[in-house]
Amino acid sequence: MSVLIVATNSNVTAAVEPKIPSFEEAMTRLESIVEKMESGDVPLDELLAQYEEGSRLLTVCEQRLKTAELKIEQLKRRKDPASAAPSFQITDFPDPA
């Protein structure tokens, strides 16, 4: 976790930036949340908070997986450009007017 210090005029504010978990950390925490939710022993307020955290962790996992997939594709293209998935280019289409 890092601390961001913001100074404005004579006021100094410290804000703690949350550490973005690794894929493995996020998955472990997500599994723990799912187990708690499935137990049925969680009060509604806590259940909602757990759901929100789980949703954020799911987004982290998806982003990390997407980054890994892109990196693998880049490595494949470097090794053998013919074996990599085709890349698509966006072209301008003429106005239908």
C-alpha cells in the first residue's frame, strides 16, 4: 500500500492508495468471499459489502487475464509472425450520404 501526500496551501492531506492485488491474491480472496456468501450466515449489509468487493476483485482478475492474453499474443508474433492470430485494422468507411 502506498501513501499519497497532497499539499494545498497550508493544508496537508494523506490519502492511502489501496494496493491492487495480484491475480492469485484476488482469486484467493474471491474464493473466500464466495464461501462466506454460500454459507448463508452473513447479514445482509455484510453480504452486500462482500458482493461489491467480489465484483471489484472479479474485474481485477479479468483485467490481469486480458493483459496476460495480449502479452502471449505479442510473444507469439515475435516468435513466428505467421502463427499468430490475425490482427484487424479499423478502416474508414465512406459516408452513405
